[in-house]
Amino acid sequence: MSVLVHFCRACGHQQAWHAPRCAGYTSCRCCRDDQCDPAEPVVLQTFSFPGWQPEPLLPPGTVRNARSMHASDACACAACVTAYARLTGIAESA
């Protein structure tokens, strides 16, 4: 599913890569030290297989890759909630 993500202004990597659980997978000092300076959210578009159709945008706070070792929560910050509402026309319930 497509998801809103933040990229770090300092190193350009996704904010999620700055999480302590990811520190062993990168040599980027910014990421390893959890020093993310997040930019405004952008859509990370994904595509279905087979067919390569664009997948729908996950609502903020939704669990991505549930029941897998790669599970994570989609960002639910105010900027992501606002961007989701603007992109989908669906207001996120509080």
C-alpha cells in the first residue's frame, strides 16, 4: 500500500530509517544517531502485482506489513493527517 513518508533534510533517507531498530542496517551517521530532521510528508507510491496498478494510500497510523517482521506504523503526525485529508478528500477521525 502507498504511504506518506518523511525524508530527512540532512541525509535524505526516510525518517523510519532513523529508528533505533534500523541503526545496524546503515552506515549513515545521521540515521545511526537517530538525528532526523523531517521534511514535509510525501507519497511513497507502491504498485500491485500482478498488473502494476497504483495502490491506495494508507491512512495515517495504519499498521504496514502487519503480522510480519517488517511491521511498522504509518506516520500519524499532524502534517501526515493533513496531507492524507488533502490527497484523499477523507478527513481522518481523531
